[in-house]
Amino acid sequence: MNGAQHVVIAIDGPAASGKSSTAQWVAQQLAFRHVDSGALYRAATAAQLRRGTGEESWTEEEVCEAARKVRLVPRGTSFTPLIDGQSVDEELRGLEVTKHVSRVASMPRVRDWVNDRVREAARDHDVVVDGRDMGTAVFPDATLKVFLVADPWERARRRLVQQLGRSPTDEEIAEETGRLVQRDARDATQTVQAKDAILIDTTYLTQEEQVERIVALVKAVTQRDSTTSAVDDDSGPG
Ligand code: CDP
């Protein structure tokens, strides 16, 4: 169990590996909260894009200042970033933000800012957190760490189904696969699989199956931890 004595489930993995939707679903099943760290990187990027200055001239200081307009607020069993108090869900998933987010995420002070927001959100709840480095940089003592991977073509296909609401053509998938692979490369340094993470390849799994697997793992680990602490209590003086 982590130092905060709350359960923390860390789900990491590359772009479009299904982390956020899986994390949200797992959180709902377990009555935990879900915190999406990627949404914070996207919100900092959107806030900076709103300033309208050319990307080449962006400084870390400027992006951190823009990020001050972002608040992470509870919404249902999850949290959502607001910019200047307004909901920005659509903007965050848009092409412009997706194109620039890796650059913003490579800035150490932006990473500190995101990590502080995620830890704050996790302070008072059992949580499922998702991102690239939740099980390493942010919650090294997480109760359970999962690293989700999937074949790039399948990741691209799923992302397009989500965006277009229909079956994409092979050409569309090929194009999206190219973009994903490029983003994987730009995100490589910040995407870290923890040594003690359980690797799940979701290429041939349905979303339901991957959620079931993770929920079963959480139950096994939390049961084992409570048995271990009961044994520890018994063995004390007394
Ligand atoms: O959903 P998808 O995997 O496409 O992206 P996301 O989770 O919304 O993350 C968007 C971007 O934020 C990534 O491409 C990374 O550049 C960055 N990110 C990161 O660096 N570290 C995290 N813990 C989460 C996201």
C-alpha cells in the first residue's frame, strides 16, 4: 500500500493503448476515482495555444504561466480540467493539441505541475491514475501497476473508431498509424514501464476483457495486502 494509505492503481502505456477509457471503467467498477494525467498535459497545451504565439518561441516559463489558468475539478467519479473555469473536453482531443502536446510534456516544470495536480487529486481517494509515468515518477509505491500495449495498427483503428464513430478505411488507419508511431517516438523518454508493472497486450482483447483482468488483479492484490497486514498485526507483541 502506498504512503497515503489509499489504493493507487497506475495504468501506463503508449498513445491510444486504451489507458483512459480502461482506467475510467475500472474506477467505476471499484467505486474509485479516475485521474487522467494526459488530460492535464493536453489542457496546459490548449491554454498555451490560446495565447496565439508561434510554437517555435514557446518557453517553459510561458507554458507554466498558461497552465495556471487550468483547474482540475471533480466530475462524477473522475476529474476534468477547466481552462478559465470553462469545460474544454472537445478542444483537448483536437488535432492542434495532439500535435503540440508532446513538446509541452517534455518540459520538466510542466511535468512537475501535472504531477502535483495528480497527487493532489489522489490524496483523499482510492484512485486509478493513467498516463506514461504514473507507476514510475509519480506513484512508485502504487498498489498495482499495469502497462498496456497494443499493436500500432490496432491502436490507430480504435482511436479512429472513437473519433469518427464508424469503421475507418485501411488508408485512414495507415495514416493514423503513422501519426501514432511519430508521437510514440516523441514521447519515448517520458513513457516508462515500471519494473514491477504487469504488462497487458490488448491487441486481441475487448475493452471488457481488459477491464475484467485489471479489476481481478486489483482484487487479488488488495486481498493479499490485507491478509499480509492481518498476519503482521498478529505477529506483533501483545
Ligand atoms: O490518449 P493518448 O494516449 O493519445 O494521450 P494522452 O494520455 O491524452 O496524453 C497526451 C500526451 O501527454 C502524450 O502524447 C504525452 O506527450 C503526454 N503525457 C505524458 O508525457 N505523461 C503522462 N503521464 C501522460 C501524458
